Amino acid sequence: MKQIRFFARKIDPFSLRLRLTIGIAIFLALGNGSLAIWTSWKMQQILIDSHKQHIEQIADRLPHDLQLYSEMMPVETGLQKAVNNLTTNNTLLWLKSYDNKIVVKSTTLNRLPDSTVAELMSLTEMPIKPQVYKVSDRYFVFCGGSLPVNNKIQLSLFVVQDITHDQIMFLEMVRSLNIASTLAIIIITGVSAFYIKRSLQPLRQLSQMTEVISAHDLPEAQLHLDRAPSEVKELAQTFNMMLSRLSESWEQERQFVSNVSHELRTPLTIVHGYLQSVLRRQNNLTEIQQEALETAASEAEHTIRLLQDLLDLARADSGHLHFRMEPCVLNDLVEEVVVMAQNYSDRTTTIEAETYPIEAKIDYNRLKQVLLNLIDNAIKYSEPNTPVILKLAQRETQTIIQVCDQGYGIPLQHQSRIFERFYRVDEARSHSTGGSGLGLSIVKTLVEGMGGSVSVQSKLGEGSVFTIRLPA
């Protein structure tokens, strides 16, 4: 049962391979079936026609023989003599009078079963043209007519030829032909399916090659198929041209983001500096002016952070985001991050470390940025009275850092996409907390740049756990 389910999952009912195989199987079935039917009909005609001709010859010759014997001997003796002369092992003859009484019959009738003889003798008329009938599981060719005797007596002639042996052989031959045709269809269909699979292999390779191409691979991505048909090679060339256009478009977009982020960050930093300078002289400001300047300074700071994130992502995409990798004690780094987090939030943040020291080769400032982002998210998306916990663990080949909260949780359908750029689970909540949808994307980019990985586990109403794995 499991094997059946496996093959059912493996076979795609809408695949080109299956459609071609089914089409070939149907074509073969119709072709072989038509050929087998025509061959059977033709063989039956040849077999029956030979027997029909023999019976017609007997029916035509009997009156002539009867006339010769009647001149030399009595009528009944002449009839019997003529019938015996024309009788063979498989040919049966008998004559009936007008009142349906048997006048004379061939001795070969005694070789048949009594039931078959009785059924044959009960016949009252015969077709003028030879026809095939089945009597008691035996096959006969029937033919008959009227026979004048001395131009006075009119007798009914019955000529029957037993073709049971030939008919059985014919039926066996037809059965064998059907079996051979079915086996031929199965074998040819199997061979065709294998050939179709081999022929479609370049398309499968093309699909597999395009499946693994990411945005970072676009500049170098090229599809090469050496032994593919011309049509598939043309398709690969079309894909290559499309990939080239996508690479150019992606590069232009990346360059645009980088340029805009760089050009806007400097004037915004200046504007933010002037706003802070004015706010420090708040003695000359009214309450409304002070509130307006504080809002402007906050928005400017938020925009500067957003531009910095965009600039970091653009640098990472272009390969210009550099990391200063050096051995570091993670216990000390985490303690520093916790102190920084508590400076701008009254949230309780604790550290749980298995051992001391726990070391890894990292970029100190980049990992600090990652942890601050994750702690900031934990604080934003959990209740004020719940703690944030940082856990440290050392494994043989990995160093693990976990940021745990007891917040709202992330729905399962969103967990696989929260590291995408500008992706936000709750648009309204992200706007109210100042989120731009780039924080977790920055986290993923920086962690992977240091040779690690980041993942999330979350349940609604129970909180989330972000796990960073770094090479030990």
C-alpha cells in the first residue's frame, strides 16, 4: 500500500512524459487492435471459404454421380453409392424426402456423438449458400438444396462439413495473437516511456539549474546543456538572455538604493544635528515648538537608521560589506549588549550561560548590532512586565545564542518569511513601533556574513525564540 502511494505521489498526472506515454499506448492499442481484428477476420474468411468451396463442389457433383449410378443400379443403391463416394472423414451427407424422412445418409455420421447427430438430423432445411454454425460445441459448415431423382422425386440435400478442429486452431491462434499484441503494446509502451524520459532529461536539468539560481548568482548564472536537442538549447539560450537582463535590472536597483541611501544619509544627519542643537536651547522654545522639534528629530533619527540599513544591505548584495573577524568571548559581548539595552528600556533582561568562557570568531560590532536588533524586537512585541532572556551554549562545532521572549508570538504561516526585506507580520503594529521590516533581514545578512545561521521558533501567545548558530 505504501509503495502504491509512493508511486502515486511520484507520477505527475499533468506531466508531458505521462501524456506522451499514454498517447503512444493508445495509438499502439488502436493500431494493433485494428490489425489483429482485420487479420482474424481475413484468416476466418480464408478458412471458411476453402470449406465452402469444397461443399459447393460436392453439392454440384452429387446430381451428376446419381444420374450415372441410377442407370446401372436401383435408385436407392445408386443414392447410397453416390453419397459414399463423396463422403470424407469430415464431410457428412444425407437426403430427406418431402415428408422429412431420411432416405439415405453417409456412414461418417456414426462417428459423431448421438446428441450431435440427433440435432443435425432434426434440421428441416439448409442454406443454399454455405454458412458456419455451432452445434453441440462443434463447428460445421452447412449447405443444402433440392435434388431431383429420375425427374420425379424431389429430395432435400444436406451437406455438412465438420470444421471443429480447424476452428479451434483458429480460435487459439486468435487468442495467441491477442496475447502477443497485448505484450507488444506493454513492451513498446515501456520502451517508449524510458525513451521519453531520456529525451525529456535536458528539460529536467534545465529546471533544476534554474531552481537553484538566486539573486546573488544572477551575474554569473549561465545555463549550459551539451547533449540537449536543438529546441532545448534554444530555450537555454533564451533563459540566459533573460537572466542577463534580470542581472542588469537587479544591479541597477541595487546601485540606486545604495546611491540614494548614501546621498540622503548625510543631509539627514546634518538636519538631525541641527534639531538636537536647537532642542538643547529649549529655554527659548514654547511647548508646542519643543514637541514639534522632538517629533522631527525622532523621525529624522528613524530615517537615518533606515537609510543605514538599506546601505548595509546594498553593500552586502554587492559584496562590499566587510567583516573584521577575530576571536571573542561571547559572555562579555552579551553582558555589554544587555547593559546597552537596559539604558534605553526598563525591561528585565537576563543572561543564561552554560560555561565561561564561550568563544567564537566573529565581527564584534556586527554581532552586537544583531543582538541589539533582536532584543529590540523582543521588547517591542511583548508585554512590559515580561523578561527577555539571552542564552549561551557551546557545542562541538557550534556556538549558540538564543534570544527568548514571552510575547505575542508569530503565526506559523509567517515564520518562513519574517527574514525577507520589508516583510512585516502586522502592518499596523509595525508602524506604531517604528518598524520598517528591515531589522530581521539585516540580522540574517550579518549572521550569514559571519558564517553562521539564524532561525526562529514561535507559538502564538507563548513567545518567540531566535537562535543564532556560529562556527565555534
